[in-house]
Amino acid sequence: MDQATVKSTARDSALERIRGPAITVAMAGASGHRLHIEGVLRPVIALHEGAMRGCAACYAVSETQPDGRVTPVLGTAMNAVDLERIDLAVLDRTFATIEPSTAERPPLLILPLSWSSLRNASTRQRLLRLAAAGQLKLRNIALCEVIGIEPGTPQSALREVTGRLQPIFRGVLARATPDRRTIRGLTDCGFTGATVEAADLHDPEDEGAMLRTVLALQKIGSGVLVHAVRSVARLSTVRAAGASWASLEIVPGGKDAAGLAAHAKTAAGETPTAASESSH
């Protein structure tokens, strides 16, 4: 193995550590097909502080078809039983993966839970018990990210659920798309903030467009988290727009992976490696 290959392997290994622990779960779905949950606990930066603040659980689901093909599955295509089992499995796996914090300031842990599960009183109680126990074990501050909210969901139902969640979670964030109808439906429903995927933003490096998007999302709640930021330029734009947090998607071999890793190290109070610094 030549020196360049050794350096590349070492760099990719270091990036894997920074990008966050993996979450992997396999289970039988209600249809009989095998479900696969693949995710990661992405590092989260508090943008106004420029400091690492914890991690956000993010995952995707796929299933094995009878012919052996593995295809992605959207939450909207899953039934309530599978969504409940996925929520419980993700919580369990996340709590088993993270080490208890010894920091003076407890880190944030952002947990995605489906609206389908949270609106069901008995399922919600199971999830809340797990979340409460996990916070005590890990000594962190958990925020609930409500995902899969159906368009047209009554605001009274949303307010009831957010009220039930707030005694356990420090904040309740709504996963949203940056369009007027979605934002209007989630406003004044008790959410403390909103989350949005960077991929859902039309021009994520346009400072003016990003500012308008963040201001619109702040109508849902003051705290805005932008998920899966993949470049230093995008991170700077999100910060300038006034978002509260960004989760970093650091992919070994990605165009700006080393630059993002350097920012993550700096935010965590570590010294970036020479290789990372050379990427700027």
C-alpha cells in the first residue's frame, strides 16, 4: 500500500469517527418483508455559539422485496404498526449507542418520532417512558423532532400532543418543508421550533433565500435546525440566516468532507488536522 493510499485511508477513517455513530436495525415488517433501518447520529453545531451541542438521530428505511431487491420506503407508505416499531427501535438503538455524558453542560440529543406514533396515547406513553429513562441514563437534553405530520392535521390535535411531550422533552420541533401551506398549518401549535432538510431548500447557498426560509420557519417556533449540511459554504449561509442549529452530513470521499470535519473539530474544541486545514 503506497503512502497516498495510507493517508487517504487514515483520513476516511477519521471522517467516519467525526460523522457520528451508525444506527442499524433489521426487523420483519407487517407485510412480511424485511425492513432495514440505516442511520447515523449526526453531529449538531449550535450556530450562534460556534460550538458542538450534541447529535441528531437521522435514518432511512428500506425493505427487501420477494425478488431480493432492496428498495427505499417512505414513512407515508408504512402502517402505524411498523412506524411504532421503528420509533421504539430507533430510540432503543440510539440510547444503546451513546455513552453517558460527563460534560458540565449536558449535550443535546434530537430524536425523530413519527406523528402516527405520538398521536396514539398508549404508544406515546411507551415512547415517553423510554425517552425519560434514556435522558437519565445518558445525562443529556432530549428534543423531540415530530416527523411525518400529515397535511391538514387539525391544529387542536397538534397542540394536544405537543403539550403532552413538553414535560419530558426540553423542546418539540416539527419536521417541515419550507412552503406556506405547511408553515401555516404548524404555526401556533405549541412547537418550540422546526427542522428542515438542506436538500429541500431551493438554493441553500443563497443568503437572501436562506434568510427568508429561516424567518418563515421561525413562525412555527424560534429554534430552527437545518439537517444534512454538506458544505462549508452552506454552513456559513445557514449561520448567517439566523438558524439555531445545523446537523452535519460528513461523507468520507465527499467534496467538502474534510472542510466540514475541520469545522466540527473546531466547534468541539479540538485542533483540526493539517489535512483538514488544507481543504479551505
